[in-house]
Amino acid sequence: MAYVISDDCISCGSCADECPVGAIKAGDTKYEIDADLCIDCGTCAGVCPVSAPQG
């Protein structure tokens, strides 16, 4: 199952910078993960300062 970014996202971009497959892009109000590209590695969750990505 792909990770999703909760409403706790502060749009800092650290998750997108670290995603090895480029699955994370800025959305209208928070960053979003493309479920088709996400490889469920958890890198985004490891670098997020507010634990917004959840798997």
C-alpha cells in the first residue's frame, strides 16, 4: 500500500527531495504521493519533521 500524506503536512518539501522515485509533488494545500509510483520504501516518513507521510 502506498504512503499518503496527512493534513499535518507543512509543505516543507523534504519528503519530495528525498523520494527515490519522484512520487511526491506539491499539491494545492499539501504535498501528495502518486500511489502508482510509490514503492512503499518509507523514506518520506523518515525525513518528515511532522510525520505527515503515513503508510
